[in-house]
Amino acid sequence: MTLSWKARRRWALFALVIALPLYIIVALNVVALFERPHFLIELVIYAVLGLIWAIPLKRLFLGISQPDPDAPKE
């Protein structure tokens, strides 16, 4: 099922404004549960967690900044 351009914009906004801050809070709390690792290991953990959220949402963000392709031409 393909989402319309308008629906993708709404879901992208939801992902950036609501879901991403919640993901950051959860990721920080999960990492805080473990004993603090070496600085470089901690840096790698945060870098991986910083990229993981974008992989499933990549298709959602494609073309969002472009004009609506389904809009009537002027």
C-alpha cells in the first residue's frame, strides 16, 4: 500500500516531532542501565542508535520537500 504525498508528509512530521524525541529518551535510558563503557565504545553505541531510527523511515522521508506530484498543474 502506497501512502499519498500528503499522508507521507503528516507521518514524517509525526516521526520527527513526536517519535524521534521519544526514541532518544528511550535510547538514553537503555544505555544508562549498563555500566558506563569506554568513551569510544559509548560513541559507537550512540552513533549506531542515531542511525537505526532512520533506516526504516527512509522511504517515508523521500520526496517530502518536493511539491505535491498529484496537485493540479497551474
